[in-house]
Amino acid sequence: MARTLAKVKRSAVARDAVRGRVGRPPKALAGDLEARILDAAREVFLERGFDGTSIDEIAERAPASKPTIYARYSGKPALFAAIIERSLNELMNFGSYTAPAGTVQEKLVGLATTIVNRGLKETLGLLRVTIGEAYRFPDLSCEVHEVTRKRAAHAVAVLLAETFRSPGSGARRPPAKAWEASAEIFIDLTVLPLMMRALMGLDEKTLRKQMPVFIRERVKIFLALQGKD
């Protein structure tokens, strides 16, 4: 993902030099414009799918001129990659996350629930579009999967370490190098099955009804694997 976006940015800089910076907004508006473009693009991709999306409609919804959009993104694949990147950043930003008070089990249930809720809100629709376009853009699809898993594992590993190191946790602490592996097990047990059900078409109301019991049971299994009785 980072390589894809870096390539897009280099292309945009070259085009700006040729075009004499056509369509570039004042610096004070640049950040807002970027957000508007990505917000509009996300809406259109989710509504129309990849094939049905046009830069014209994105420009109209932003609103922004087509030269302005092309000065930043080379086309629909680059825009889609940028949207995925932003969604992943939002999904895995736990800087302000506070684990619920209580036992280790309650903390981990809260963590898993938070990740699933964010996934349903931020990335589910985009993942569907990505999967649908995997045959055409296999590199992008593979990179989305790789980056998603890597970032999720890292974010969860940090939170797991903090949870297991909390006073009175009573849990056997795995060595530092095992946190990433533990995080992947945690994701595979608690988060991935629910996201797969959603991707396969289970309606959100039914999924949310199943979530509490499912997550509690899977957290118990995870804690057993970590050595907590």
C-alpha cells in the first residue's frame, strides 16, 4: 500500500510541474479539499462499485475540478488505494482507546468488540469492492490484505501487552517476541470470523445479536491458549 501511494505521489508531482500547478487550491484549503475528494470517492465507490465509478461524479460530489483530482491521483486505482489507506489508519488508530475496567477477559472482549465495530463501519464495504476487483488488481488486493493484517496485529499486540501487564491480571505473560503471534491468534479467533460472516452477507442486525456471546466464548479460548485458567 505504501509503495502504491508513493508511486502515485511521485506521478502527481511530475504532472504538477508540467501543468503549472493547474487546479491546486490555496494552502489553507488543501487539507479540506483532500478530505472532500476522498469522502466523495468513498461514497461513489460504495454506491457504484469500481466499474460504475467515474472521476466526473467524484469531482461533482467533492466538489473539485477534474484537473485538481488528477493532480493528486493518477486515476481510479490510485484513488481507491488512498481510500483504503485512510480507512486502515482510522480502523487501527488506538491512540485514544481506553480498555474497559475489569478482568483481563472483560478488557479483551471490549477490544475485540471495538475492532469489529470499527471494521463494520470503516472497511466492510471497501473490502467487498476490493474482493470484487481482485482479478483485475491482484497486487492491490494482496497488499490490502497484507497491510490490514500487519497493522491489526501490531495494534492488537500493543494492547494485549498492556492488558497482560496490568497489575493483578493473573495471566501468564508470553515473551515480548510472542506478542505479534498472540495478536494474530486473537484476531483469527475473535474478529475475522465475524467479519467473514458480514462479508458473506449476514445482515448487521443478526451479526450484532450474535457478537456478544461469540466474542466472549472466543476470548475464553484465547485466554486458555495463553495459559490463564
